[in-house]
Amino acid sequence: MSARRLTLAGAGALVLFLAIGLVPSNAALTASVRNSVNGTTVATDVAMNKTATQSSTFATPGGIAAHAVDGNVDGVYADNSVSHTNSEANAWWSVDLGSPASIQTIRVWNRSEGTNVARLTDFWVIVSTTPFTSPMAPATRITQPGVVWSFHDTGTAGFPSGYSPKVTGRYVMVQLNGTNFLHMAEVQVYTNGV
């Protein structure tokens, strides 16, 4: 596989390309954005392969929480890379980054199949310095000690939807505001802007 380069015209333009390595079929696909001038990494997903939990699991092992931090943004459930809860009130998913991080960008990648896309609508993205306790409605959760940032997205998640908290936190949560299945292909957390 070869990397594709996008060249931007103009003085001082920064040229970036996505470097994707070939990996065995049972390994996670990893990607990082690199500066093509000097090869340094300018953004790394600090949530990848970290401990993830969720309020319930639909069709174990198919919809396990870890699928949303496996480095694979494939949004097809049958491809075994989508986290998926049961249909329930205020379904949630969370990742522990392992230590506090300066979170600049969060990307939430939705499931990509047909009408299932609409399930990830009207949800919260929440960052905390302390572990989340559950269960509770998101309007209550965002008032809990340790919560340093929250955003209520009333639309439908995209491929991806991006958020810029610019706060220090250790725990990131995505929680539905209502009753439905919660499923995501990936949640990426960056300490550098992307």
C-alpha cells in the first residue's frame, strides 16, 4: 500500500499525509498523521487500545466496548469492529486513557450501515478527571465532580464527528440522551490538534 500525498499550493503550506501500515488481519489498523517534511508525528490517538467499558453489550462478543478503541474506523457491525450496547435508557460507553492527558480533539465515528446510523443521535460527549459512576442521565452526569467538559450533540454522529474540548482529563464518555442502542466504530482522542 502506498501513501497518498495532498499538496497544498501557496507559500508556507504544510503538507500532510496519512501513513497507514499493512498489518496482519488479526491486528489493529493503526494510523497517525505525519508531517511529510520531517516525518515527525503530529497527532496520535491516545485512546487506542485503552480500557473501555459500556453500559451493556449487544451480542457478546460482537459489540464489546474495546471495538471502539481498536484503531479500526470500519463502521460495519459484521466486520467485528463496532461497539454496541443493548437498547436502553441513557446507554453509555467510556474509555480510561490511563493517565491525565491534554485532550485537544475527540472524534466519534458512527456505525455506517443504512438506518442504523440514526441511532447515534442526540448524545453527549463528556470528559472527566475522575471515573464515571453509573447509571445516571447525562444532564445529571455533567454536574458530577471531576467533569471538566461536556458537549450535547443534538444531531447524528458522522464519519467522524469532531469535538475540541481543549481540557485535561483522563476519562472520555459518549452517552445517549434517551433510549436506544449505542454503537460506534471508533472513538479517537488526540492530545494534538488534527
